[in-house]
Amino acid sequence: MTVVAVTTPDAVTPVVSTTPLVEAPRLLDLLPAAGALSWVRRGEGLVGWGEAARLEVTGPHALAEAAAWWDAYSADLDVDDRAGVPGSGPVVFASVAFDPAAGTSVFVVPEVVVGLRDGAGWVTTTGDADPTGVLSAAAPAAAPSPLGRLRYADGALDPASWCATVATAVERIDAGELAKVVLARDLLVTADAPLDARALLARLATRFPDCWTFAVDGLLGATPELLLRRTGRQLSSRVLAGTAPRGAGADDERLAAGLLSSAKDRAEHALAVDSLVRALEPYCATLTAPEEPELLTLANVRHLATDVTGVQRRSGARGSAGLLELVGAVHPTAAVCGTPTDAAAALITELEGMDRGRYAGPVGWVDARGDGEFGLALRCAELCDRDPASARLFAGCGIVAGSDPAAELAETQAKFAAFQAALES
């Protein structure tokens, strides 16, 4: 089933204007109180607001339908792009369901997009707005109201039940049913005052500058994992799997060395890299994945990380694949689902006890040229439509042979802490 809402009247050809900016903007400072759209890392990226068009899509061909919709919509625009860089001109922000066949994926074309790349900024408007006037008209963000007391409640499973679920998953892995499954849990939070998306995004960006701070349709977070970037025919991805907590002083170095030498974590990481490479290989003329992972150090945890790069083919059906088709081909990777994919997905449905929605699904943007970036919606929360003071937080772990339920529970708590720190600042 597909639901499409386009706010521009059918009889009018929308005008899209992109104007370079003289001064580099502070992107997150521009966001409005509601409807924030964000994809920002180290101060650069894209932010947007307003809705020129919107697509919500569910079903087995959701990403193909979304790609066709975006191609048709963007082809019918009257475009004046004086920046000519990835992310300028028409752009759609996307948040894809973990299971696109069952969940609802959301695509939003903003009325205003402001971008910054390599120190050069631009503003894009869709409709009648003056590109040079929208920034001066943007209201400065008021100081966020204190949230007061934060009350947390278990989501689908309490910690003891979730540990029992992990133990069951390990038994199924030991029985040979699969090699890895990623199990997640949710945590509910309610504050005394409405949650301010702008303040949360700013705190996440400050604490996790090497992550992509994202927001699409009420789902926001700071993801360390780049699912796929496409610039022309150049493709790249950052695969993460294998996690260790941070420590103090010498203990921090001990934990880092332990992660690099951990047979369990390295095996989990290899499964994630292999699943991405296998899915992407048919589309690529060249594809490179280093044999040895590196350490990615964040404020709260460390991960094993591998940067995969490739060049898309120039001929054949797979050579003409757009970014959304490529995203559909690689998702879900073993990093968020497990391996084999079908067995892991079935076990998640059987054991996890919750609807992931758009958690762990692709999130990012694509422009009319086909350039774009998608991460995985991790270290995130979904703001509640019915109660602006409430949100649902998510965290997950890769379960393999030898996984210890108590250690996996502690890992989810460390991952929850990424968003909790933004709430409690």
C-alpha cells in the first residue's frame, strides 16, 4: 500500500532555487521548533524544514516505489541550481522502516534546505520563498525549557526477560540455525516538559561530532554507521560491529586492546563486512574492504570499524541502479539484522517482542542527481506524536556464539546512554 501527499498543487510546476551563501552557516542553529530535518557531521551536511512533498510507503516494493516517485517528482521541477554540488538542488530526506515490507517508510521534500560542504554553504527553496531571505527570516532558537524529572519505563521486554531472550538466541546459534542475530530493546522516557528536538540534536552533535546527527519525521539520533554514500559512481560505507565500553585511564586502553583482540567481536565484525560486500559486489566494477578493522572511539563506546569503498558499474541494469535501489540491496546488513539474513529476521520477529518501526533502518538523503548519503538509524529515539514530552529509545547488540546475556545487556545500556546524555544535559 502506498500513500502519497504532495502539498504543491498538480497544476503548478514547483520552482527550486539554490543560491550559494557568502558565509558558512551553523546548520543546527537554523532548525525550527517543529519538523526538523537533519543530516550533519562535524558541522557540515544538510538541514531542512517545511514540506513541499511527502511520501509514506509500505510494502514489498517500497523502495522501488519511492525511487520511482522521487524520479518522477524531481523530473517535473523547474530547477535553478547555482551551487551544483551533492546535496544542492532538489533533495528528499528519507527514513526507511527496518522492514520496508511491513513498516512505513517516510520521504520528505523540504521547502527549505541549507547545506554546507567543504566550508561552502548554500540554500535551496522549493516554491515562492526567496532563497536570500529565508535565513534572515529564520527565528533564533529560544533556550529550551528545563525537562524536569525524567521517568524511564521498560519497553517491550524488561531487562531480565531480554537477557532470557539473548540466552535463547545463543542456544539457537549453537544449534546451527544461524551465525548471528541482532536483538534490540526499547526504553520509554517521559519528561515534565515537551522534548525540544533542536536542543537534543545540538547536544548529540556536540557529544558525538564524528557521528551523523539525523532527524526525519520525529526520529532523531546520532549514528556512527554509514550504510552507503554515493557521489557520482563512487560508493562508500562504514561498517561497525563489535563494541566495548569506555573506561578511565589505563583501563580505557585495556578495553580498547581487548576489543581489537577479541575473537568473538572480530568474528561478529567479519560477518557484517561480508554481508555488505556480498550485497554490493554485483553492482560494482571495483570494491575494496580492508582485512583488518580499525577502532572507532566515541564518547561512550568503541567499535570495530571497516571503511568499504567501490565504484559502481557503468553498464547493465545494475550499473543504472540509483541510490535507493542500492540501499534496498544492502539493507539489512548483518550489523543490524544478522546472518543468514532470512533466519535472523525470522528470529528477531519471534523473540524481540516489539515493532522496530524505523529504528535500525536506512536514514539520510538523496538529491535529483542520485548523489546522497544513508546511515543506519541507531543511537536514536522516536518522539511521541501524542505526547510531546515522551519518546521511545532504542539500542541493540549483535548476538553470536559465546555471547553473554549480562554483557549484552550492559552494551545496550551503554548505547542508551548516548541519547540519555542529550536528554539529561
